[in-house]
Amino acid sequence: MRKFAFNVLMWLMIAMFAGCNTVSGFGKDVQKLGRKMEEAADRRNR
């Protein structure tokens, strides 16, 4: 399971880096990723 999660995270990071062209865009992408991770953690802890 950890290997799968690591692979998914790596692909998301690659997509994120490919999709943002500026420092501002990078910050927005990191915020969005953080929100998604928090939502997933909240769903898992219910």
C-alpha cells in the first residue's frame, strides 16, 4: 500500500511541476495539494 501511495504522490508532483509556470502558480498548486491531503485524512479518520 505504501508503494502505491508513493507512486501516486510522485505522479501528482510531476503533474504539478509540469502544470505551473510561475512561483505564484506553484504556491497555488501546493495549497490545492495540501487541501486534498487534508480532506483525504479527514475522510480516513471518520
